[in-house]
Amino acid sequence: MGTSKTFRSLARLAGAVLRQSGREDTWIMTREQLEDWIPRLAAIEPEQRVALPGITPERTMQIVGGGIVADEIMRSLNVHEVEICPWALREGAILRWLDQFGRTRLGF
């Protein structure tokens, strides 16, 4: 499972595959897709990366490093593809807090 805007940006750029299953659409990015884009991204000047699909102005400086980290994690764990989660760690922390404390404090 890949979380964060960096993973979403990389998946969109790399051409992640949309798998439709039931009620929800699932985006899948393969390591090969990611590995193909890392050197290409590194060769593009940061101010030009914003023209690429999925790359926002605030991600232009970190997207190469994020891609390298994602690739190394996938390689180390022998993962060939990741499902892209639409949420990031912040949302996960909020959901966890609500699960642990929200029921009693908020009355549900």
C-alpha cells in the first residue's frame, strides 16, 4: 500500500493501472513503471517537472527523492506492485485516534 501525495503523484506520472473491483477503483503502480520514471525525472529541471501529469509545484523538488525511496522500499521488500491509497499518514492518524478515543469522547 502506497500512501501520501508523493505516491499518488508518482503513480499518476508512471501510468498506474486502474483496476475496478466492486464499489471502489484501485490504482496499481508497478516497480517497473516507477523505475522507468526515476532517471527521466532526475534529468528534468525541477521547474519543468510541473508540466508533467500528477506533479504539482510543491512536489517538484521532492519527487525524485520520493521515487528513489519508494523504489528502494519496494525492492527491499520484494514488492512488485503497490496499491495507491488516496489518503496519507495524517488521515490515518486521525482515523486511528477516532477509532481509539473518538467513540467514547464523541459519543459514537
